[in-house]
Amino acid sequence: MKPNPFVAAVALFSCLAATAQTSSPQVPTEFPPGAQTPTAAQLTERLTGQTYYAHLTNGVTWRMQYNNAGYMFVDVSPGGRDTARWRAEEGRTCYEFQRAGPSCAEFRLVGDRLYLKRGTTGEVLALEKK
């Protein structure tokens, strides 16, 4: 049986929509004290060739793999997946996702720790390198 692309798209957007539910008052929306804005070069160096995990307040986990050719892959724990072309800018990265469309996310550094602020909800996530 041939997979139905419409069903796959609906499933992906359902998973991504589930990650956007952040009504809990404990959702962090500010970067930690002392956070520094990385340059585009610093972001490119820290992300390229690496895999990071982020644990959202609602229990969902993201796995983000940034390859050496300017592409990234994201897997969402409920089963969603997308691919994007990405570029680093001063303090942020911008993405052209195949399914979810364009978006940007702010990044900050605290020591060796990298933080991401979701563009859709403002939730701040500490990234874990794997």
C-alpha cells in the first residue's frame, strides 16, 4: 500500500501542534542570567556536525541533527519529523523546513551551554549535546 502524503502531513502537524502547548506557568521564557549572544560564526561552529536534544516543558523531546552541508533534521518524540535548510545569523538561526515552513530561533550561550528560544512559543530550552 502506497503511503498517503496528506495523512503523513496531518500527522506531522498534529505532533508539532502538540509541542506548542505551553500553558504551564513553569515554562521558562527568559534566557538565564549572564547569557551571551553568539556570533553567526560561533553558532555555525557549535551546531555543524552535531546532534542536540531539547526537552520541552510539556514532556516532548526534540532531536536536532545539524549536518555539514547546511541541512538539519528534527525528530519530535510523538513521531513527527522534518528537514530544513539552515543558516546562522547573529544570535539566531533561520530554517526553511520542508513541511513546517520558514522559522527562526534565538540562541544564547552561558559558558559551554547553548540555549534556544522557540520562535513560536518563546519557551527557552537548554540543549544537550549527544
